[in-house]
Amino acid sequence: MSTTPPISFTTIQGVRTAQAIAGEGKPVILLHGWGANIGLVWPLAERLIPLGYRCYAPDLPGFGQSDQPPAVWSVHDYVNWVIAYLDAYDLHQVYLFGHSFGGRLGLVLGAKHSDRLFKIALADSAGVRPKPSTSGQVRFKVYRTLLNLLQTLRLQPQADALRNAYSQRYGSADYKAVQGIMRETFVKVVNEDLLPYAAQVKCSTLLFWGDADADTPLWQGQLLEMTIPDAGLVVWQGAGHYSYLERLAETARVMDHFFSAE
């Protein structure tokens, strides 16, 4: 049975950060998804701890009980923050688990900071840009044309009304759930295609995916498997975007086998 994470606080790059740390043994950092928090990765940590792992699970800036970043951040700002977090605990090398948005960070970390990682496990990772529909592209072009016209004519109230109406009708649930810095951060994050970084990942990588994932569909996992130089894909039948939670015992067992293998 899952227990409440042992929350403590630290400050990383000026951001007050909530975290849970427990266990002894091989260090593993667990990075949650967008809009999530420690609580959604801690059940996996509880499975890993008895297998000989010391688990570090921070609330990423802007999520859970951590403060927001001081400005609009990109994926790379979050990656730099993760490196600062590792440095704060003298963690020269760790195993990494990332879910969804945490997977975005894992891809860039694996490409640019492979010396800090032993191996990577990603579940239903974001980072592959979805294929836009033709109708969606046309709709967006019309919207941008109208918005630019209103701004050129200095009709700012009308431009703001158009932007809000478009966002409410066509914006994703994650976009609608945040405001201010975090909304701008979301736009910046989701618009970056990380496949070029996936191709540069130098660590052995294991991908977990639910074949019923509607947020990051299975084809994205299959593309990542083909793109990352040393990668394998485990597909959990019937599981959705939180496939690692739906197959918790199996995911922990496979991760342990993967992390422990030479």
C-alpha cells in the first residue's frame, strides 16, 4: 500500500523546492509529468527502495509544493535546474526515471549530460511533436492572421478577446489549467521538438508505453525507440498515459533488471 511521501524542502537555483528522499543504495531521480507532483512517482519509488535504491523525487518548479520558476522557462532551463539539484546532493551519476514531461527532460539530459547518468527509463514520454491535422493548420493560420490584423489596427481589447476565445475552445487541458508564467512556459515547452536530442542520447534507455495512451500515442514511443541509439520499448497492453502506475509491480521489476544489468 502506498504511503505519504516524506516531504522536505530545499532551495535550488533560488526556487523553494519540495522533495521526497528515501532508501539506501543506487541513486535514482524520479521526474514527474506536467501538472503532476511527487505523489504520482512515489508509488514507483516505494517499489524500488526495497530493491536497493535511494530515491530522489522533487516537485519540479511550478508544480506540487515547489515555487514557480522566476521567469518563463524552457525545457533547457528545467534541465539546468535538474543538474543543479544533483549537484546540491553531490550526485555525480544517477539512474533516471521520467514520465511525460519528465521524459522531455530525460531526453535532453541523456543527450547533453550523459556523464551524469548511468541509464534512463522513460514512461509515456513527451518530446515528439504530434502530427497536426490539415484542418487544424488552416484554423491556426486564420486565427494568426486575424490576431495580427487586430494588433496592427491597435484593437487590443478585440485581440485579447480573440486570443482568449481561441484558447478556451482549442487549448489543451494542460494549457487551460495554468496561468501567467506557467502558461507561457507550457507553450515554450510543448513547441520544441526533441527528436534531435533523442538521436544524441548516449545512455542506454528503456521506454515504457501504454498502447492505449491518448496523450502521447504509442507511435511516439515507437519513433523514440527507433531514434535513440540504444533503446528498447516495453508496451503495456491496455494501459494509458500513466502506464507505469497501471503496471507498477512489473515496471519496477523490469527497471531493476535493466538498471542492474551490466
